[in-house]
Amino acid sequence: MRLRDVVEGYINYKRSLGMYFVSDAAVLRSFCRSIGDIPLEAVSPEPVRAFIAGTGPVTTRWGLKFHILRSFYRYALERSFVSTSPLPLSVPKLPPPLTPYIYSVDELNRLVAATATLQPVLRSLTLRSLLLLLYGTGMRIGEALSLRLQDVDLAERLLTVHDTKFFKTRFVPIGPRLTEVMSDYLSRRRQLPMASGEASSFFATHKGIHVDYKVVNKLFGQLRTVAEIRRESTARYQPRIHDIRHTAAVHRVVAWYRSGADVQRLLPQLATYLGHKDIRSTQRYLSMTPELLNEASLRFEHYARPEVHHD
């Protein structure tokens, strides 16, 4: 069998299991282009190592490509499409995994204020509304940009998120202040073209078309610079727009701790709200910031402190 045929069969197999498999599929197709459409048995270790390594120092990308190809070759070996795997037998030391950046409330305010520097006015309004939506709901950036007009019910203060990361549809309630923000944006949005009627994109350009993630990410970099938000100079990466989702989750748990709420009871609700498939995903998602650690420690001390009885 030829490499491309097996790769496409593997992608279809993964998607039949209910997985989006978009980024992994892109890596595998890039692998095909790099190696060439040759018989799977003819793929040798040298070009495979070259594809995984890329150029420059070893990064987390090395590990990502290795794990994707390891799963692919496990699939091929189990079906006798190939007799041996050409993957490297040893894995170099990889950089530590990416650590989410948890924005402070002040930093979030500076990011929102920085949107006023964007031109034209529609771009400024779009980014301001988007940032407030991401923090107010903890939505994934892709989910927010995929919203259609018909998904935003401001009368009921309810958003409908379709085809999420796990092929599920969920309802996301929003508060009165965020509803007001969305209403202001919607008034401007309805002045733009709506080629698909109520199925048109909620966040749109002046032509009424879907706002592209790459454009948003570039603009966010500009906002971050204006707001003077950055990691230390030696950091491999800077704060991302996706980190607002992590921030929303951490801030919510901190608020629960401070209000005396039963955090363990509420975590499953947070998992559902964020669109996680189970509570374990949410627990991994929460970065242990000094603020969160302090609140958790105070709660532990409260329960661990022995009661004092006065006779």
C-alpha cells in the first residue's frame, strides 16, 4: 500500500470514532508531502527523522510530530500494512510543556482598553467584544469565532455553541453585563452584509464575512504590546489569546474559594460550562497560580485546624 492511501485511511478511521482530528491530519499530510507518495514499506528512517526534527533546536513540536507518527505506525503495524516502524528509537530531551499565562484583572482591563487603538472602529469594537466574551464565558476562541447570529439569544441571555471540540452542542448562559456588550456589537453587526441571513457569522468583517483566527491572533499580539503584557525576556512564547480561557477558569475557582463555596461540588458544573468531556480535563486545565494556591491553602487550614472547646 502507498503511504498516502494508508494516511487517508487512518484519518478517516480516527474521524469515524468521533474525533475532529484536524491538526493531526495536517501533520500526517505534511509528512506525506515530505516523504513522497511511495509504498509504505519503502519509507526509511532517515527522511522520517528529518521530518520530525525540522530545522533549528529541538522544540515541543518534535514531540508532537513523533507522537502523531507513532500512533499512525501502530495503526499500520496492527493491520499488517507495514512490517517495521522507521521511527527513531530514542527521544531527545524536550522542552517543558507550555504553561498557560494567567492574566491579572488589571492586565485584562489593559487589553480591553488597548482595543481603542485599533482602526477602523469596527475592528476595535469586534476585538473588544470578543475579549470580553472569551473572559466572560471561558469559550474557546474557535467556538467564539464560529458563532452565528442565530446562536446568540440575547433575550434569554443564552449562547448556543455547535460542534465543539468533542462534537457536542452546549448552551452557555451569559450575565447582564456581557449581554449588554454583545447587544452593542449586534447593533453594529446588523448594519453589515448578512449573506446567509441569521446563519451569518456573528463576528464579521466590514464585508460581513467570518473573522479569521489568524487575523485575530495577529491583532491580539498588537494589543498585548500596547498593554505591555509579556513574559520574562527568556521565555519561549508570549501570552496567548487562548490563555484567557485558562484565566476565566482560574478566576472563577478563586472566586468560589473566597465566597466559601463547595469547590469540589461546583467543579463538574464548571467542566460542563467550559465544554470539557469530564472533570479531569478541568482539573488539569486549572493552573496552580499563587493566588489559587493561597486560597486552596486557606481552605485546607480551615478544615484541618482542630476545634477549640471551652469548658
